[in-house]
Amino acid sequence: AQKVTQAQTEISVVEKEDVTLDCVYETRDTTYYLFWYKQPPSGELVFLIRRNSFDEQNEISGRYSWNFQKSTSSFNFTITASQVVDSAVYFCALSTVQGAQKLVFGQGTRLTINP
Amino acid sequence: GAGVSQSPSNKVTEKGKDVELRCDPISGHTALYWYRQSLGQGLEFLIYFQGNSAPDKSGLPSDRFSAERTGGSVSTLTIQRTQQEDSAVYLCASSQMRGAYEQYFGPGTRLTVT
């Protein structure tokens, strides 16, 4: 079975601070995909990134960066110089290549950026 | 282009009534998923369609829940004899193909059973 754990339920920081959201996953499959989604107050889940299990290179997109480490089964997400618009619930998710390849989500981290 | 759309956006129904929730996926997306988001259970998978067939229904919580997809496009999730525990946001997602491609989500239908 697959499992995703986001231990941080809520995080609150002041604007311009850097913040890291943790994600730890469990799977017995050797090939899998990891995702991050953002859910702003409007409610719609917005896709941010997909990584496959064979690519451990870190990725940077503007103020966003992702650190994938298979050795610790972690896929952490860092926002640099946070902005109020970054306030949202962030979900980490896992899917495998077998069957439906449905997303297994973590419980989410509610991030609040205060001005 | 147009994203995933869902209707209605909000639905309030009385316990025991049937409801139908609709999803219009992104044009050309062959895979379609239904998920449910509730406070107690988080985001959980309900059912997966590839084309018009549903090879994975493992997340449907009871036989009161059913879904269909027609023309490889629109999908309807039906809940019969609704119960208060069915209250949640029902999310639909589509992708070009299963899994390897990111799933794009609709805005959801908030269902409240009174």
C-alpha cells in the first residue's frame, strides 16, 4: 500500500521568509510518481510539479524548489521569499505505474503568509 | 483551453434523496478520476475511468455510489439515498493518460446532506 505523510498541519510565516513543506512517502514499488498540488482559498487544486522515481535531480521554478531524496523517501517543497499569494493548502501526492495510477494524497499543510 | 468543469458547484439535499454530480473533462483527456475531500478523511480516490470503462472502482464507499462515463467525455457520479456522512466536496480530475501525466482538477461540487 502507498502512504503519504505531511507532518506539518499548519505553518505560519511572515512575508519574505523562506518556508519548507515536508513530505514523506511509503511505497514498495520501484517506479512511482510524486506530485505537489496547491489548493488556494478558492478551492481548486492546482498542479505544481511531477517527479518520477528515477529522477532525483532537484528542481527550481522561480521561487519554488523541490528536493527529492529516495534515501529518506522525502519530497520536500521550499518557497523562497514567500508572498501573501502563496497562502494555501499544499498537498503532496504519490501514484504508481500499476493499475489506475490514482493519486494518494497526504493530509495537506495549511500555509499562511502574513504581511 | 477550457479546464475541467463540474456542476452543480453546490448541492444541498435532504437525507434519503438521490443526487447526480457532473464532470466535463478537458477535451481529449482519456483518463478521468473522481475524488472526495472531507474534513475527516482528507482527499480520497473514488473511481477511475479509462475511456468509458471503469477498471478501478475500489474507492466507492458503498453500493449507493455509482458512476458512468459516456462518449469518452462527460461523467456522472450518482449517490442514492444520501446520508449525512456523504457531505463532502466531490472533485473530478482528468489526464491525457493514466498516472504518468498530471491530473487536472475541476472546482468541485460541495454536497451538503441535511
